[in-house]
Amino acid sequence: MDRYLDVDNNNDNDGNNSPENQDNGFQQQIQQLLQLMDPVKWLEMISHAFEANNIQKNCQIAVIGAYLTGMAAMWWETRCNTRPYIDHWEDDFHPDA
């Protein structure tokens, strides 16, 4: 909630927490979200990168963090730091990978 209400008054609106300024901040965040890469395209890109760099399946998890940005990178870092080491990933498309 603080993200939208500017509780600390540290943004460029001179402490003006009017609904208009709050809406502008929200619209900027929506625009940033809309600029995210399509997940299917991202998966295709990462698969090509792994193949081009000859990264074997058993090593892909170790390097995946370098290809994540923003919220995905934060999620991955949290997941790696709070859960047991991930050494195998299984999904519906590659169940035996």
C-alpha cells in the first residue's frame, strides 16, 4: 500500500498525495508490467541460449538466475535461499528432463 500512497513523500510530486498523483504512479507501474516479456517467448529464448552455449540439462538450474530480471529474479533468489537446493526441475513438457 505504501507503494501507491507515498507515505514517505519521497517522490517527485512534492508530497502531494492527491488521487491524481496516486493514479499516475499506478499507471506507470501498469505500463512497466505490460512491457514484460511474454513467458512463452522467454522460455523459447532461454532454451535457445542454453543450446547455443551448450549448457547441459543438469547445469541449467545453476545458471537460470542470471537470465531472470525484476520480480522473477527476486522470486528465484528467495526460493533458492529459503528452500533446499534445486537440482532437478520437472514440468509437464519435459517430465524426464
